[in-house]
Amino acid sequence: MRIRSVAVAAIVISLALPAGAAWAADTTPPTTPGNFRVTASTDTTVTLSWTSSSDNSGTFYYILTDNHYYISYPYRTVTSITLTSLMPNTTYVFTLKAFDDARNYSAAATVSHTTPPDTTPPTPPVLSSVYVLPARAQVAWTAAVDTSPFVFYTVFANGVARTGDMGGGRILLNLTPATSYTLQVSARDLYGNTSYSNIITITTPAQTDFTPPSAPTGFRGRADLGSCEVYVSWTASTDNVDPATRLLYRYRIDGQLSSIGSWMIGRTSNVGANVLEAPAEGTHVFTVEAVDGSGNVSTPSNELTLTNPDC
């Protein structure tokens, strides 16, 4: 959903009435704003213009609303406004009134406008390789630029979308040693417009390391009552080849691998990260194991039994 913004932030108008019987007796509203119209637009912006109202008091303001959001624009001298962050392919009905210090409101001027659909894809990301190990690789890409607030990325390996990877697809898991992969990343906006990065090729080295990391030790933690989350930490494993920063840790809950979102590399705690979730309320048994860059898996840590009575 887009967040609507205008050139001047929406505020609630609160103007104190001047003292005096002459002001209290003013019951004449300003004239209706004339020739209210759309003078420019894109799929996410619109410029509205009108001819000035007039009022017997000499002081008046405008208030603008539409059928999606509330906008106020309490300025007398302005006869044009540009609204930004509109939704493409959406019909807006804008209503403009003038009012004076005595709270007399003019008749409404209205105009309807439908923004065109968004057909512009995000800018193409630029894909590069960070490191390549026998069973794992990390890639990076530049952020795509788009008029919509969100861009979604998908990594393709040999033309097939990757699933089950980490870091939004930036860390590719379960690769085959001594194998070449052709990689590309797509960028898709909220409206389905898609661009594609450059293509790179990585080749995983042959596996020469068959020794798993040591088992994590001192696995400990607590349940966060009411959220189904648990906070855990452990002592880092060691490996004969990979440094501690390259070891991947993954959890098992009641013997089953947890969701990919709870795995992490180089960290020995999820405290404050809220990344490990129990499958349901009740008592569960947790373990953690280490995986090196060649895909060797350690034996599990000690078991940790936690109870979360209310999710």
C-alpha cells in the first residue's frame, strides 16, 4: 500500500475566531473556487489548479479532500497543489472548498482523475559475486530504483528461481561442488513490472574438506512468553578450514529443521533478533548444529527444552 504525501503535510485546521460582534455576524461564505482542474499528472502524481475565491472579509483559506485520504491546505494565496505518491491506475475524486475565519464554507468544486497504470519496471540491479565455496556462495546486487515503495528480488540459477536460500537470496545454499552456475537476479515492483540484472557465472570448487565442524556447546536460552519466540545462544563451533565467520548455524525443533529464516552465519546468539520460533505453544526440544562451506554438518548441540504456554 502506498503512503500518501502532499506538498504540505495534512493538518487539522484550528483557527481562533477574532473577538467582536462584526465577525460573529459574518454569515457570507467565500465564493466557490473556479475552474478546478487537473493541469499535469503521472502515474503517481497529479497537479490541481483553480482560480481564486473571494470573500467579504478579505481572508479565507482552502481545504482539499479526496475519496481516499484527507488533505487540508489552509493557505489563501495558493491556487495550485501537486500531490505525490498516488496509486497508479486509481480513480481519485478531489473536492475543494474555501472557508473564512467565521467558518463559512463555500460550495464544493470537484474534479475526477484516474491515474494511468504503472508500466515502468525498476532499474536493473547489478549482480556480482562475493565468495564461492564448494557448497555455498554469496552474491550481492545494487538496489533497483522504482517509483513504487517496494521492490522484490528473485535469484535465478541456470534459469530456475532459487528457493530456500538466505538473506533474501544473497546466500545460496546446498550448491554442488565443482559445478558451474549461471546466475541472474530479477527486480519486480508492486505492479508486476520486472527488470533483470546482468548475468554472471560462478564455479564452485571441488570438495576437499570432509571434516565437519565441532558441535556447538553450551546451548541455552529462554522462551518469550506470549510470542512463540525463544532466545538462544551457544558457544561457537570450530572448523579445520572455514573461519568462525563462515560457519552456518541451523536449528532443529523436535528433530526437524526449522524454517530457513532462522538460520544464521557467524553468529552465536539470536537474542533480540526474534528469529527462532516454536511451531506451536507447548514444550519443544531445540538443538543447533554447524555447517561449513563444504556442506559438512556437525553433530547437534546439547538439547534445550523450553515451554511456551501461550502463543
